Amino acid sequence: MPHGRWRPALLSGLVLPGLGQLVLGRPLRALFFSASSLALIVAVLVRVARETQRLMPVAPEDLLDPALPFRVAAEIHRANASFFFWCTLAIVAVWVWAVVDCVPKDAVGAGLRELDQTRQSSGHRQAGPEG
């Protein structure tokens, strides 16, 4: 099996969803996977930025508190846990879908055929002569 056959799946899985589709010559799919994953990441970053601005203290002396970043992060997480969960789930789903979309189709069939042949050959050995 040539190494280049798995390159698109690796690019979509390890670099950016949609990059493998771009290598395969599917620009619309590449745009869909890249744009949707980046939009979800931007949505999370915008939510964190807005919540951070909302929770920042007004008094300058309060900014010197060394525990402030931890309290702000904990409050942001507590107030937005559901949003973060669903965005994370969506990002992972898009990422996996992009990788699966790039897997060589004949590799899946070949793997299943090899598994079937292994099962058949091991079944013949186990049956053996009756006696």
C-alpha cells in the first residue's frame, strides 16, 4: 500500500479538518470541514473573551490578586459548561468525519477481506480431522 494513500486522512486528522479533502481535489468539502471547525473554535474563543471582559474587576487594586485568573476561569467554565461541552462535541465530530471522509475506500474493504480470510483459515485449522 503506497504511503501517499493515507496522507489526506493524516492531514485532516493531525493538521486541520478539510486539508485532506483539499489534497484529494474536493474543494467544497475542504471548505465545509475547515470553515465549520474554525467557526466552532472561534465561537468558543469569542464566548471566553466576552465572559472574561464581563468578569474583570473594575478596581485597579483587584487586578493584583494572584488568584484572579483562576477564579475568572472557574466562573467562566461554571457559567458556560453546557456551551463548551456541545462545542467540543461538535468539533470532535467534524474532525472525525473529515478523517473518515479521507480514508481510502479500498483500504476498508481490504481490511475486512483480510479479517474474513483470517477467520476462515483459523476455522479450518480448528476443525481438524475427526476421530
